[in-house]
Amino acid sequence: MPTDPQRKAAAKAVKAAQKQFDRDSKAAREARRKAFAKAQKDGLSLREIGELVGLDHSRVGQIIRGD
């Protein structure tokens, strides 16, 4: 682990950035899952959703199920 103050600060900043990225990624995945589920509820097929976002329909189904 870094010992001088500048390196310690840099290490702390990297850890904080990674933690924020992880939180943001989780929130984005959940928002996508909800949007896909709502689109399906509103009548779009898994294939249609997949075509809109460039994913295979089976992957869309996995996302909706939370797999």
C-alpha cells in the first residue's frame, strides 16, 4: 500500500471511484431491467425489445428475470 501522502490520496480516490462505479452500475442495471419489464408488460415482445437495444431476445428475458 502507498506510504507517502500523495500516493495514499490517489489510492483513496481510486477506491472511492470504484465504489461509486459499482453503485451506479447496479442502479443502471436495475433501471434497465425495470424498463425492459415495463416494455414487455406494455406489449413489446422480447424479440422487439432485443432489436431495439441490440441484444438477443434470450438475453432480454434473462435481464427481465434478473439472471
